[in-house]
Amino acid sequence: MDLRTRLADWPAAGPQIAGSLRNLGLETIGDLLFHLPQRYQDRSRLTPIASLVDGQDALVRARVEITDVRYAGRRQLRVVLSDEGRGLLLRFFHFNEGQRAAFAAGRWVQAYGSVRFGSSGPEMVHPEYRVADDEHAFQTSDALTPVYPLTAGITQPRLRRLIEAALRLATTDVHLAAQLPGLPAPDSLPALRSLHAPAGAADATLLIEGTHPAQQRLIREELLAHQLCMRLLRRQVRTRPAPSLGDLPASADALEAVLPFRFTGAQRRVIGDVARDLEARRPMLRLVQGDVGSGKTVVAAAAMLAAARAGYQSALMAPTELLAEQHYANLSRWFTPLGIDVEYLAGKMKKSEREQRLARVSSGAAPIVVGTHAVFQQSVAFDRLALVVVDEQHRFGVQQRLSLRDKGPQGSSPHQLIMSATPIPRTLAQTVYADLDVSVIDELPPGRTPVTTVVVNNVKRDEVLTRIADACRAGRQVYWVCTLIEESEELDAQAAEATAERLKAELSDIRVGLVHGRLKSDEKDAQMRDFKNGDTQLLVATTVIEVGVDVPNASIMVIENAERLGLAQLHQLRGRVGRGATASQCVLLYQLPLSNTAKSRLETMRSTTDGFRIAQADLELRGPGEILGRRQTGVIGLRIADPVRDQALIPPLQQLADDWLERYPLDAQRLIARWVGDVEKYGQV
Ligand code: ADP
Ligand code: MG
């Protein structure tokens, strides 16, 4: 029996408990040690009933006044405790006669639970409790009680006992006892012990604040493991050969000659970064971050041109069909004068058409291929793939990137250029994309006037309508965005249709168009084309226009129920206006009541257009998991570290990671196994 023993083979757990623990990602006894408390209960102090605070956990001691059983929706046992004339109601929905009898009037109860203020004052539902005849029969506990993340089939006390047993087994584990170079004391095992079994009142404040040395130690271990893992993944890719493409500077010049504009300084600088990567015989792994509208596409196009001119193929993958179409249109427009064909792999194509196009891809006859991620995930074979461009990184996981490893010619890996319009704060990027080099396009093309944003209560919708009608009559164009009401494309589409009908009636002289996710792609195209050509003046849209669409004459955006959207999405949407020379406006309509978070979001949108500031605010409001989408939460999978709170720790740990890979590769493997699991599994999350 040691830390590597599987939980199912451990008599203390057994197959059934092991099954539940698997839902928490715990497979071995050792895994239990790294299932860390999410918070602590403090049972060291008694709180008088008069001082209870709504929403807080508290330990109370008082006498039973009345006990009865009632039907209030459900059958429940109600025990009223009283303390200096103030009452606390305990409610139990699951109880037996013995329990009921124990709560005899006049006896003493010590209860620990979360306090809610109901209609009749403070109450606790299903507190942990003890009953006694004498006030002095109870004790308070000196130490904190850990509270763990749970899953069905397992209780806190059960989990606590298992973890205590695991800690006892851990004392003889050699790996856990090993000193880890470069990390501060305490060592791993004493640190784990401090977190699972806090010593006493002295530790309590530090643990609750998260500043205890044991927590600081384990946070560093976890961040280091994460950096190590990302670096190993990067190495796996970077040890492969890649075609050297030395022609980027010349290709960029050739592209610029057919463009109606000059590159910005920032674009030129990023092209320089990419040129150095492409020249080397190792696969490029580069993330290009740039705010919406910063002009990432031409940077990618220059690289694709360099590949084509060297006789190789490149692929551009977009997150949506609409965006893929737009990339296809842009690339065709730019590359046709240069004599280079662009192939489009649409999501829906006639079988014969599809086969023809795939044949051109696999024979190498198509130098530039555009499609959605989905299209590329199916087996598309290339003849000489040298470069993959991924648009909108945050929807594309590590695993998907890894799957590109083998797509190059003769065992080589293609270069990877990832474009992200979600400006991720630097610290988070360092944690999440530690396997990528990062370039930032931090300058918008000239001639753009910043968007002014106003936040307007929906009761003033009529005033907004009047202004919009005036603007349309003056030749401007307007997006009207309906936000998601239900998690259903169908209902969403219906809501957008209803809104369009209503606006048509309200603004009878304005030509209104409509796009939503349920339209067939040719209908969607037609609607977008009409809007682009100015045939429609106001376009009602669901959030499908979030990415991509480029209509420079559209200078007003109204977002209905803006309070429902996250900052990242609002920022993306707003990026659709402000692309031409006219001053643009964004109107965020909201419906009361507003939550505090919604209020902060709207205020952030009103006060800044800087994508990086917005991303930072977003991170602070939501936490890292949500920003990256559910799947990426798993990819980060941090248990104790928080890339925002702990950002100052990251740079030195990056250095330490390099040092470890050089000098202590075995320790590196063990630390990864301890915190992350194995590298390949990590990629698959
Ligand atoms: P994003 O970075 O959001 O993907 P795009 O690549 O779609 O931005 O570029 C937004 C718009 O700006 C496009 O119409 C593009 O042609 C234009 N654009 C890109 N670079 C420049 C530039 N240097 N000068 C003027 N317009 C540019
Ligand atoms: Mg783009």
C-alpha cells in the first residue's frame, strides 16, 4: 500500500468510493493529497445570535426554545434556538424521530452552518450540530476544518478521513520527501499537512487569507509544474524539422504592393518576428495578439504568401463559416493579382465538389486553403503543408494544435501562427500559452476614430430609435444586436425576427436586414452583402456577427440587453464599428435590475476601448476559467494557483522551469505527474 496504489484497491476507500472519487479526477491514494481544501471552517469562536451575518458560516451555542414539525412546502423539522432573547431557526428536511426528540426544549445545542436571513430572521439549514444538557459539555476547536470540493456519493467527513489516512501513508514516500531545488520552505509534505490538517489558531488567519507559507509553496509547485508541462509540449513540437521559408520580407513587400494601404509599424514589427521564425528550420509556435481591427489577417497573409512562393501549402482555419468566407474573400482579392489561387473548403459542399477540392489540396495543387476548424479536424491531407494559421485561438485547444504535428511533408511539422483577438493579459498568456511565443499588434491602422460608448436604460429606447433613424437618413449604417435569451439558436433566431419586425414597423422608411444563426449560409451571405453594399441601412443581428464581419460604413451599434453579455463578447461586438473614418457610437441598452458585476462591465465598456484593459477587467470580474471557455478551464486546471493573484510569481518560475529541464529532468517529470498528470493527457483535456 503506497501513494501509487489505486483507490479501488485501497480498503479504506474501496471500489464504490473510488468510483465517486474518480469524478473528482482522483485515481490513486497520492491524488488525494493534492485534492486541496477550497476553504476552511473556523470553529474556534462562538458567535452570539445577535451578531450573525447573512451568508457567513458561524458556530453558535444556545438553548432550544421550541421544536416542531411542519409542512411548509415540504415536511421539515424546525428547531428554534434562543440566546438573550434573539432567535435562530434550524431547519432539517431529512430527520428521524430520535433527532427530533433530542432537541427537547431547554437543552443546549452547538451548531455550525451557513447563516441565511429568512422572513423570520436568521436560520441555518442542515447545520452540523451537537446536543447536550449542559452548556459546558461542548468544546470549540482550535484548528480550522478544511472544506473540500465534493461530488455525489462522498461527504466532507468521509473525504477528510481518507485524506488523513493518505497523509499517514505519505510519511514514508521517498518522492514526496525529496527536496525540490529552487523552491522555498516548507517542503512538499509538511506544506500539504498544513493545508489538510491546520495546526492551530496561529495558522488560521494566514490560511484564510491565502498567505500561509505552505500555500505559497504549493502555489509555486503548481505553477512550476504547469510551466514545465507547457515547455515540454513545446519541445516536442520544436524538436521536429520544419521547412525554412526565408522569403517573408520580400513576400510582405509584394503583398503591400497590391494592398490599398501600407502596413502599420506594429504589423511590420510582427512580420519581422514571424520572418525570423519561418527562416529557422524549427516549427514556429507564435501567437499574434491584436485588438479587434488591428489588422492581423494581412500579417498572416504575408506569411502564407511566403510559403506559396517557396512552393509550399498553407492553411487558414477560422472559428465560424462566416469568418472563413470573409477570409477567403480577402485572401482571394489579395492573392489573385499575385497569380496565386485560394481554395475554400466550405462546411457544406456537394460531394463531388468537395472531393475535387480535397484532391487539389492533397495533390499540392492548392497553395492556400481556407476553412473552419471543423473542416480541418476531419481528415484533410496535404501534400506540402508548411504553415497553419489559426484564427481566434481561444476556441482552439492545445490538443488540436498538437494534432497538427504530423501534417507536414516528410515527417516535418508545419509552422503555426495563431491569431487571437481576445487580448489576454500578459500574465495569463504566460500561464496558458507558455508553449507559444507572443507578438502583439498594439496599434490600430490609421484613420480610425475611436468609438464613443453610451450606456442607456431600455426605458429610453424611443430616444435611441429617433437618433438612429436620423443617422440612417444621413447615410450611416447601424448594427442592432439582439443578445441571447435562451441557450437555443432557434429561440434566438425567433427573437431576432421579432425585433426586426418591430423595428421595421417603428422605422418605416429605413431598410432593415436580418442575420442570425438559423439562416442558410447563402441567405446569410445575401444579407451581409446587402448591408455591405448599403442596400440595407440597419442590420438586426444575433451575436453571430461577433467575429469577422467588416463593414466600414457601419458606424453605430446598438446592443440590446447588453447586461447579459460578458466583457470579451461586448468588446468583440463593438469592434465591428469604428472601422471607417466617421466617428462611431456604441449604445449599450440595459434592462433593470443590474447585478453589481453587470454594472461594472457596462462601466468598463463605457470608459475604455482598450482591449487589454478590458481583458484585465474581465479577468478580475470573472476569473480565468470563464474567460477561456469551459474547455480551457480544464486545460489550465489549476488547483491552488491563480494566474492573476499570483502573477508576480510567474517570471522567476519560468526561469526555474528552464533550469529544471536542463538539470533535473527527473524531478520535472515527477512534479508534472504530481500536479498535472502526464503530458499527453494534459493535452487532451
Ligand atoms: P483583425 O485583427 O480584427 O482580424 P483585420 O485583419 O480583419 O483585423 O483588419 C481589419 C480591417 O483593417 C480590414 O478591413 C483590413 O483590410 C484593414 N487593415 C489592416 N491593416 C491595415 C492597415 N495597415 N491600414 C489600413 N487598413 C488596414
Ligand atoms: Mg480577424
